[in-house]
Amino acid sequence: MSKEISELQFSLHYASETDSEKNTSIILTTNIHTADGETQQLTQLICTTSPAGKKQYRIGLQKISDAGDTLLVAIESYWRKNTQESCVYLLEKAKQFIQGHLQQTNTWISMYGLVIVSNASLEEQLPEGLLKALKVSIPA
């Protein structure tokens, strides 16, 4: 049976690395999960910047708990089809967190990196384009 958007939560993690050629990659891990933390859909969106400043956007790891669940498949497909737009949107969320909310009492590292968003509603955190694709009314 397909999950309802209201049954799921969103978490976002930020990590970065630099390879031997000095390319810097930012790895944004989105985790769509149940209230008890069971991952339903996970995607790593990667933005790599070359030393010359050229950006490349791609999908890394993707997992889905039920490939027959239309909501989860729609979310996974959106990340793939809108990788650059999604990276820019999620990077802005990470930037806002780092610039205004980084404190000792609310900063956590998970196995996917710095926790930017934890256990939030999908309606509040997913990109507007994805919510429209899911035909969800966008909060004011």
C-alpha cells in the first residue's frame, strides 16, 4: 500500500570531500523516513566543483524500501530528473542552517554527515516543484 505524505518525515545531511585532482564534492543526503526512523527513500545528490569553478550535478546512492509505492517512486524520480535544481535548493537550506543555526546544542553528525534538517514534515521541506509533481497543496 502506498504511503501518505503525512506519514513520512524528511531529514537532510551535508558532507563534503576533495579528491586528488582538487575537485570538491558536496554530498546532500535526503532521507524520507517514517516517524520511527525507518528509511523509505534515500538519495544522495552530489555537486562537484572543479578547480576552474565548473559544476557538475549527479545522483549518488539511491535506496527505496518499496519500489511499488507510487509516492516513494515519484520522489526518487524527481531527484533524478531535477538533480541540479534539487542540489541548488538543498544547498540553500544547508547554507541557511550553517549561517544562522550552527550551535553546540543543535549540531549533530550522522553517518551521512552534518544533520541540516531532522524529522521535518515533507510539505515544509521538499522543493515546490516536487510538491507540485506530487499534487500536494503548498503551505503558505
